[in-house]
Amino acid sequence: VLNGARQLAIRANSTVCVRILLERQPDMTLVTFGEGQTVLHTAGRMGNLEAATLIKDEFPFLMARRNADGRTPAEQCEEALQEYDAYAKLLTAHGRVPPSRDALRLMQAALTASS
């Protein structure tokens, strides 16, 4: 339940909630979701730079974690940026607000610099 709440906090760009959840259950960062996504994969994909920075600073080992497609958070962010139009359309179709291209570029730079 807490890890699901963490995913929702990241998607909603609620860094305060992410911080509280990480403090209360830090071992939950080990849990993956459908397709092997970690909380850092989600933060990167959603363009939530503050949450991603918080997570990668606290849990740097997540930078190397690969999802079921074999992608690290940095590689997944790069893919979202390269296929932005399709990615944004998919998120919108599911009632989510896609991050801007600029947010994804900043995220890619932050994740690549640390990998």
C-alpha cells in the first residue's frame, strides 16, 4: 500500500509526500511494480525532477536498476523523450498530464550525470 502511495505521490508531483513516505518506509524502494518499474523509473518517466533527485540521492543503487525491458531510469527517460508525441498521447488517454519535453530533458540530464 505504501509503495502504491509513493507512486501516486510521484505522479502527482508531490515531493513533500514522497519525502515523508521515503522516511517512513525506505525499504519499500526495493519493491518493483508492473514491468519492473522502481520509484525512480516512475519519477523519471513523469518528469518529477525533485522526487527523482531525492530518491537517487538517498538510494543511488536505483540508478542501475533495470525494468522488465532492460532499461535503467535514465534510459527509460531518454526513450520517453525520443518518442514524446506517442508518450504524451498515451498519458493523456489515461487521464494523466504528460511532463513537458523540457522537464524530460532536465530529468535525462540529471539521471545521465549520475549513472
